[in-house]
Amino acid sequence: MSEMSKLAITGKGGVGKTTLASVLARLHAADGHKVLAIDADPDANLGAALGISNEELKRITPIAQLEELIHERTGSKPGTVGGMFKLNPQVDDITDRFSISKDGIRLLVLGTVKKGGSGCICPESALLKSLLTHLLLRRDEMVILDMEAGIEHLGRGTAAAVDAFITVVEPGMRSLETAQAVRKLAEDIGIKQCFVVGNKIEHDTDRQFITDNLHDFTVLGFISQNPKIGEADRKGISPYDLDPKVVSEVKAIREQLAAFSR
Ligand SMILES: Nc1ncnc2c1ncn2[C@@H]1O[C@H](COP(=O)(O)OP(=O)(O)O)[C@@H](O)[C@H]1O
Ligand SMILES: [Mg+2]
């Protein structure tokens, strides 16, 4: 795959990360790519945005909550801090066992690691980091990470395997500040490419506001404020299936992104 195939989507809560991640995942799957969608947001709802029903979602446990597996693989019980455990636990079978598939996309939910002080090194975060690194280094697969604004799941080693960070912003100062902060963090851990997508656009002035305030960022494109997206959310349908407009807007964003990898 010559296209950038390992993407991490970040941004302030509620800006549209999950919406973008789900539509991007569906677009790639429609092209016949193998797609792995990873929900790394503690406020996990990527599955719903992919149109996976609540009943199906209930059948999978977030990886961070798989206490026995974490114990078995790291040699230490979750919640333990500072003990001895394996830093490179076996992870290659986890996706097959703990993911669900729909519409050609495999979904993996990471769950929340309770923070044990700065630079928490606990068995569950060791397992998640190993798992992410393993998944990001697989070559033949498109990986879309739906993240929170913080990028704790990504250590230096893991981050190096991400092709690009996409920060979603809305026309408001706070989300733009998050974009600045994310880029700073991303640079610190060695991410090469940081892009921006503007969401919830109502007027040309919204686009202008974003490009003016983030003039030294590359803005890949925009998604309109669109009642169909909220409707999809309320109905538990993927926005991809409900509205051609958001699909064409995300297609354009994807083409812009591809232009950077040529
Ligand atoms: N362009 C848009 N137009 C209207 N509603 C949107 C738009 N983008 C996102 N939303 C709605 O905003 C809420 C948050 O979106 P979501 O993608 O879950 O954000 P995040 O993952 O960043 O928290 C959802 O209810 C979603 O339906
Ligand atoms: Mg989300």
C-alpha cells in the first residue's frame, strides 16, 4: 500500500473524530483494503459509528479489561505498579480473538488504563503498547486509530509506526488549541506528518477561521455541519450509510492525504 496506511485521529472531545474514523474506514474497506479500526478512546463509540449493534458490541471486552489475558501474557496482575512483568508480551493472536468484523472492517476496542502516576508502566499499558506496535507494523493492512486528545497509548516506538496524525477541529478556539497541543506532543514523540480536518462547517467564515488560526498546518479538508450525521448517531447507523454528502467530503479528504504520500 503506497497510500498512508496507518492513521491516528485525534482532537478535542466531540469534534468528530469517531465520525471521520468510521467513514474513512468504510471508504477503504469499500476499495477492498483490509481495514483494522482501533477504538483507543476511553469514551469508546467507534463500533456504533461503524453501525455495529449494541448486542454485538456487548460481546467483546475492551482489551485493557481482559485481566486474565493481561496476567497470562505479562506475568503480572492488572493494577500492579512497579512489579516485574514482561515488557514485550505475546500479542499476535489478540486481534483475531477479541475483535468483531462488519462490512470488511475489523474493530478492536482498547479500553481505559487507569493512570498510576506519571509515565505509568503497568501490565495493561505494556500489553496495549505491544499490541499497538505489533498492529502498526503489519504491512498489508490499513489501520485507523480513533484516539482521544492525549496520546498516551502511543509510546515513542509505537508512534514511529504511525504514518500520519489527523487532528479534527471545529470552528472554535478550544479545539484549535488542542490541535496545537497535539502537534507539539506528536513532534516530541517523532510523528512525521500532522494534518488537520475541519468539521461542523456551516459557513465559509468557519473555514476561514480554521485556516487563519492554523496557518502553519496542512488542512486536508472540511466536513459540513450536517443533521444527517447526528441522525445516524441517534439511529445507531454508520454515517457512511446514511449520507452521501459526508462520504464525498471524506473521500476528498482521503485524496488530499494520498497526495502527500506520493
Ligand atoms: N459534521 C457534523 N454535523 C453534525 N453533527 C456532527 C458532525 N460531526 C459530528 N457530529 C455529531 O457530534 C457528536 C460527536 O461526534 P463524534 O464523531 O462522536 O466526536 P468525537 O469522536 O470527536 O467525540 C456526535 O453526536 C455526532 O453525531
Ligand atoms: Mg469518539
